Amino acid sequence: MTEVVETHSAAQVAAASARLRAQAPVLTPDVQSRLVRALCEACMHLLGTNRALGQELRRQLLASSGLSAEMIEWGLTTTLSTVQPHVLDALAREAAGTPGLAPVPAKLVAVVLAGNVFSAAVRAMFLPLLSGAPVLVKGASADSVLPRFLVRTLRAIDHEIGMRCEL
């Protein structure tokens, strides 16, 4: 798996921003379909279809979040299981806008994640991706475990799609 490098310095953030802005918008039906498949597959891997990955995610969340194993499992299950192809397809169609008008996706969406709800990272990261925009994520200082795992898993599933997101 490709390791996700967390950026910390202003120069690293600027470089990541420039790399993401240089990417072409993702609004073709083929790429949109790949995006939906990759997002859904990443969630299934983290839910447990990739047992070692799911166990490692849970171990790291237990160490970083301050939550019980039961609350972590509940948060992961209630969030990741909602990432379904029909739901993402509908969101992508909505993001495409009015039929007949060419949508103009943002060149970059910056997401700043709060540390008090670890599962909020999923929607905050996935919705801009579905609209065609690359995403620069600032993880919570105390807990960026789930965003790291999401990016890492996306890159392993579809490297091109995964490279549209930087932590």
C-alpha cells in the first residue's frame, strides 16, 4: 500500500495544493463511475472485508480517539455502511447540476476536520470528490486516523482516484 504522508509545513501544504489544483476536473461518466466504485470499495475494506486493514484501523482509533471499542465500531458501521453506489450516484448527479449546463467543479476543496467526531471525515472528504474537485484535508491534531486510512485505501484501490485527495 502507498503510504500517506501528512504535510505539516507551509511549503508542504503549498506543494500539495499546487499538485491537486493541477489535476483535471473529474466529471466524465467513466471517471465518475470509477470514483463511486473506489469510494464504496474503500469503505467495505475498512468495514472489515480486508480484515487486517480493518483491525489496524480499529486499533489505531482505540489509541487515538478516547472512545471505547464499541463506540468505534458503531461509528464505523453507521458511517461506512451508508456509502453505497446508488447513494453516491445520486449525489454525483446532484453535484453535476442542472441538465444542459456544464458544471464547473472547484479546482480545490480544503477540508478542516474536527477531532470530536472521527467518522465525520468520510462525508467531508467524499462529497467534494464526488463533485469533481480534488480535496486537501487538514486532519484533527489529536486524531487523523480515519482520514489517513481512507486516503491510503483509496490509493491502493485506484491510485489515480486516491491521488485526488491529500492529507
